[in-house]
Amino acid sequence: MAPLGPASPRKACPSCRSVSHAYRSGVKYVIVIPDGGADLPLNELGGKTPFEAAHTPHLDALARAGRVGTCATTPDGFGAGSDVCTMALLGYDPVKYHTGRAPLEAAALGLEPDLGTWIFRVNLVTVGTHGDNAGLMLDHAGGAVSDNEGRELLAALESHWRAQAPDLMDGVSLHAGVSYRNIMLDASGRGYADAITTPPHEIPRERWGEHLPTGSPDAASLARLIELSADVLESHPINQARTARGERPANLAWIWGQGTRPSLPSFESRYGLRGAMLTSVDLLRGIARLIGWDLIDCPGLTSYHDTDYAAQGHATIAALADYDVVCCHVEAPDEASHQADWQTKVASLEAIDQEIMGPLVAHLGAYGDPESDHAAVGWRVLVMPDHYTLCSTRKHDATPVPFAMAGAWVRSVVEHCLTERDGKASDVHIDAGHELMEYFLFSGVKGARPRGR
């Protein structure tokens, strides 16, 4: 089989136009998502982006040996959230399948509400209460509260809401997630189809009172609950102790991301491949569950730079023995960006390269090269952030992200690195982000065929 030739600008390969058939190829696949890794040039980095400034020899070598391009993961009319962008990255058109962010996270918790139940995300956030910070959204992550702190604060919050607004809590329940992330189910019969809610990470240092839910009469109930949350959370012993330690308190509950339960076809029914996910984030876990992927438990994973990168790398390698596709999602670059911490963002990208990409690429060699050895299984790797997260604004951005793919039958006549500039300079640009998955899995793969034929 001849190597892949250059793709036409702004187009995926012709075989990517339909995903109506699943395929079998025998190749082992790995997807690595450095969440929010893409960025704009920063003055602090001498005009370089974090990808350009980071020392990533393993990723550089992989990209030069394969193909680099860009992929538009945010369809028109959508915000550049991880829910939308990851769904597109994994081959699912958000226009067709996305019903809201919170429903995806509810799936991670094993919640299966009735179809008429509205599902919300509830963040425990930090807002300013005095001085120049009064009334400002300071931290969408509530100072990175621990799981135990989050659960205790959520229990106190639910009790307070039921005591102060029993009419608004009729048919409503709260469910603890990871750290500051929680889920609210509303089976009261209220309607939120026209409600407008705002992700807290999109309003850093803005006046939160100007972004309360609006757009429908029932949205006022959400705004009322948010306002009531300050009464119990600000004075809670956990937050008093956090403040005394110099940590940010999780002193407000922010409700957003509403939707109803989605229905997604399984990844295996579409592509004929069994998949698994490693992640510390409920949102990604929920998407994995909904597309029929298994979740790989890996102790030591967090959403921050204190995560155990090496453990995640080893677990990714081990999972390849049992699955066709293994997805390794790392949240740390995104969280660093939301804190405007460019130093930690660079460090997280370097850790991904050293602790995950290095061992992974070394291991993949065992699957051989089917171009020179017809008995070899072969392998492919896709490394791609889901969206830009800008250190300069602490917000997500819908600019098409760079990607690098390498492995069997993946070649380019021009060598590039995985950077924003090189991605734009390449000849591969996927305008419909959900089409990239079939391009990655099957373009040029010898023996790829419709499942069952």
C-alpha cells in the first residue's frame, strides 16, 4: 500500500464523508488529548505558544514522521466547550447528538433520569466578597476543593435550599461529582429549553450577578438558588478553614450547562472497534459511557499538574492489550490555562511528552510496521487538544486546533511539529471536526473494510 499523499486543503479524505458503516482493520489506536493545550503566542514566552515553548522531543519526532493539520471541533452556533469539542473529536457530530453538557456528566455518575428530566451542572465556585474583588467570579473551580470537601459542601447546600426554597426544590436532587463538579436533576416539570446559562469559566473576573440564568420564566428559579447558595457556603466551616489556610473558598453554587438525556450510537457499532478511556474528568467519563467505551481506573489521576502522568502512561499501554482504541485524556493544560498559569501549562505539556508519549511510542514499536512486515499488527496515534484555552483570557476559543497523527501508512512530504503555526501551514484541514475520526482510523489502512463483509 502506498503511503498517504497530501490531502486537499480544507477537506478530509473522500472516505470520511460517511460513517454509516463500521470497519475492522486490526491496527492498534491511541488518542491522546492534552485538554486545552492549544493557545495563542504569549509575551511571557517570547512570542511563542506553550506548544512551541515546551520541550517535547517525543511528540516532535512523532509529528515529523506523520501528518500535522488542523481540525474545527466547534460547529457553528456552539460554544468551544469540552463537551462539544470532545464529542466532535471522537467522531460524533454535536449538531446531531449534543443535548447539553450536564447530561454527559450525569452519565459518568451512572445517573439515568427520565427523558423529561432536566440535568444541570453545579459548580462550587469562588466569588469575591469584599474590596476590589467584590461581586467578581474569581475561580470556576472553587479553589480546587477536594472530593470530600465538595461532598460536604453540597450536602449543606441541598439542606439549605430545601429549608429556604422548598417550592423550588420540589422534584430536584443534587448529586456529588469530582471536586467542584456536581449534578442537579430537575423533574419538577419546569421547562428550561429557552433558559440561557453561562459557564463560569467563561466569565473570569467578571460580575457574576450580570450572568445569572435568564431567557425563560423558570430560569428565575435557577438564579434564586444561586443567590441563596452564598448564605450557607460563605460561612461553612470548610470554607472558613480554607480561608484561614490562604486557600480560596468554594463560596457560591453556579448552575449551568442544562440539557436532557442524550442517545448516542456506540463507537463499536459505527467503527467496529472496542474502545476505552482514561480520564480524571466526569465529562469525558460520561461521553465514554454513552458511546460504549470502558473506563480504565488509574489511581493518582487529578485534573491538575499534580496528576500522576507516569501512571496514566503505563495504564494506557496496558489497556492496548485488551482494546482496539485507547483514549488518554489529560486535563492539566486546560486547568492551568484557566488560572492564566502559562508556566504550569508548559510544564504539563512537557510532562505529557516525557511520561506518556515517550513510553507509549517506545511500546507501540512492538506492534510492528505492516508496510514492511505483512504479519505486523500496526499502530496509529492521534495527539490533539479538544480546543484552545487561552492563558491571556482564561477562556476557551473556537479556533481550529492543531493535531498530529502518525503510524501505519501515515506519511507526509513535509515535516511539521505539533504547533499551532505548523498546523495552519499544513495541507490537512478538517472543517467538520467529527469527520477526523474516520480519517484517523481508516484512511489508507490496508485491509480496512465494512464490518461483516
